[in-house]
Amino acid sequence: MEKFFKIKERGTTVKTEVFAGITTFMAMAYILMVNAGMFSSLPEVSYNAIYIATAISAVIGTLFIGLLANLPLAQASGMGLNAFFVYTVCFGFGLTYANALTLVLLDGVVFIILTATGLRKKIFDAIPKSVKAAIPAGIGLFIAFLGFQNSGIVTNDEATLVNLASFNVFSGNATWASIMPMFVTLLVIIVISVLTIRKVKGSVLWGIIGGSVVYYILGFTIPGFYDGFGDNLSLNPFSAFGDFGREAFFKVFTEGFDYSGYLANNSVSSLVILIATTALAFCLVDMFDTMGTLYGACSQGNLLTKDGEVPNMNKAMLADALATTVGSMCGTSTVTTFVESSAGIAEGGRTGLAAMVSAAMFFIAMFLSPIAALIPGCATAAALIYVGILMIKCVKDIDWNDISVAAPAFVTIVMMPFTYNISYGIAFGLITYVFIKLFTGKVKEINAGTYVITLLFLIMFFLTH
């Protein structure tokens, strides 16, 4: 263990690594419930199936990054990318769950090729800094918007498209039964924030668990709340594996390449453009998210090399690409390195042994799906909103005094929640950037790759909208 993970060389101990691995798991275990809840809105797949798919892909991805890169990081289905998968690719573009998995598979394969050939760096350089800095913030707003919608706090409105749900019980517009879940969501956001300020490890998970307890206690105050509660409740942990086998595992190969449903209302050319641009969006977001997380987490733990680089960067990126490929086969969205790994690093994690412990915890969690299924949507909605809070902080790195920087960044950020689509935010950010540079005589500042990516997005808009 010492020889493989270089524990003493990095100034740590086995005990410290074990605690760091457990801390990282506690900080990101919420993804099991949140991802399953998000995917269960699709008609083809259930909560249980995605819970197992998420857990398996987390185990495999975390093992990859620990064994290949020897870094104390963990991987799972990325927040933002899962929303893109469900709400944009499936509900927005009209692809089936299995169709969307083929795009994730393509993302993984392309990511592997880009990492192996060194093209990854060229694509990364093709995205202007203003857009790169804005992508996490846009995703954060989009995720938070989803959380407020899922909790019922933000509702549809014919006149303004969005509105605040009624809390007025005196006028009859609202009842305690409708207000209670929203109350729990707001309470959980506050609890998570307070626990984080007090440096409690796994604050998101504890907030979700605490909110769930409050939700079921308050359920006794609502007549009929528990009617039929146990009718569909199964305490058999292996029933979820059956759902996983029937609904998710290898669906990318058995059903994914049948695009007949999409082609019934669209042309072949639009499908080709859709596949190219959407897979590119998956890959870009995955790549930027992973790079940012690697640098941020490693710098926090003083793990960067003398040149300021992430140790074993290419191996870490390869682990991410391999995990995404395997995740698509399991039936879940893009697998990426989680920023919550910073919690384990803050606990003292310095080697891949911490990742091994996190992977073991995710394996154990696979058999706890009956308990996880009891987590109400109002509690996981709070986790989405809190993740949005964490992701918005990158706006401080944007130079708002320079309009050539601020305009593309702002457009990138706002177009994601406004259009309910992450890739549209990236697209409009790139388009804004390119035309501002063209009309201000700064053509030489535009990377050739930026032209190519922007052109692909323009073709998508003209052929699919």
C-alpha cells in the first residue's frame, strides 16, 4: 500500500486517508438520491434503476481516478450534465432515454481520444476565457432553477412564464399540504448553509436527511398524508438491481441507436447536427468541469507540482473519460470529478487510497436503495439549490468592467436558465464573443478552433429550430 499510493511520501497516514475517503463520500452521497430523482421524471426509467446505475458508475469512476492518477478524488454523475441529459436532450430535443445515452457514450469515447492524442488542450484553448469562467455559473443558476421548480416554490404562469407559489392560506389559494414541502426545502437550504459555515463534513447529506425527517414528522399534521404510503414500498435492497437490469443496463446498445422516434418528425441532417453538437456540449462541459475541479481541489490540498500543474493530469482526465464511457453503459449521464472531493482533501486526504475508501462507501450504498427511495423531492431540491450557490461563485473571476469579456460571460450565464438548456448558453456565449471581436477589429484574437465550434452551434440552430 505504501509503495503503490506513496502514503509517507505525501505526508499522510492510512488512518487519515480512510477518514478523508469517508468524508468525501459523505459530502457527495446526495448525488445518489438527486440523480435518481431527476432521471425518474423520464418515462422509460425508474428511481431504483438510476440509483444503482449512479452508484455503480461512482464506484468505477472513483476506483479509476484513485488507481490511475493516485489522487484523493471521487467521481459520479455530474450535476448540471444530468440536468442537461434529462431536460434538454430528452424533454427538449425529443430523444429517448436510450438515445441520449449514445451521446454520453460518444462523449466518453471522444474524451478518451482527445486525452490520448493531446487534442483536449487545443479544444480547451479554443474556448475564450470569458465563456469558460461563466459556464459553471450558468449551470449553477440552471440547477438552482430546477430545484426551485421541483420544490414547487417557482411555478408556471401564463403571463410571466414563472411565478412564486402562493403561501396565502387565508385566501384559500394555498393549504398547509401545499406549503409544507416548500417550507422543508427552504429549511434544508438554511440547515446546509449553517452546517457548512460550522465546517460540518457532509453538510449536504445531513441537510437532506434532516429535511426528510422533518417532512415525515410534519406529514402527521396533514390529513390523508400517509394513506397508501406502504403500498409500493419495498424493503428488499435487491429489487433495485432488478430494475437496473431491466431498464438501464446496456440500454445504450440494445435501444440507443434506434432514432426512429426522432426521425418521424425530423430530418436525417438535423439528427446528424444534433448528435454532433450535443455530444460536443457534453464533452466540453465535462472537460471544463473536470479541469476546474482538478485544479481547484489539488491547489487546496497543496498537491500541485512545482510548475503549478495537477499531478498525473492526463491520467486523471483519462479516468474521467473511462468512467463516462462505463457510466453510459450502466445507464446514467456523464461521470465527472466532484468538487466535493475538496472536503476529503481538507480532512487530510493526499493519495488514491482515500478514493478507494470512497469507492467502497458507494458500493455499500448500493444496498441502501429502499432507504434512499424514502427521501422526498423537496429535500433533494434543496441540494440542487445549494449546489447552484457553490457554482455561482466563479463570477468573481470575470472582469465585469471589460464589456468584451462581460457580454459573452453574461449571455452564457443567463441563457442557460432562460432557455432551459446548458448548450444554448455555451453557444450564445461563443457567438457573442466571436461577433464582438469581429466588429471591434480584433479578429486575430479569435482562435481557429473557436470559429469551428461556433459554426457547429450556428448550423444546429439553423437546422433544428
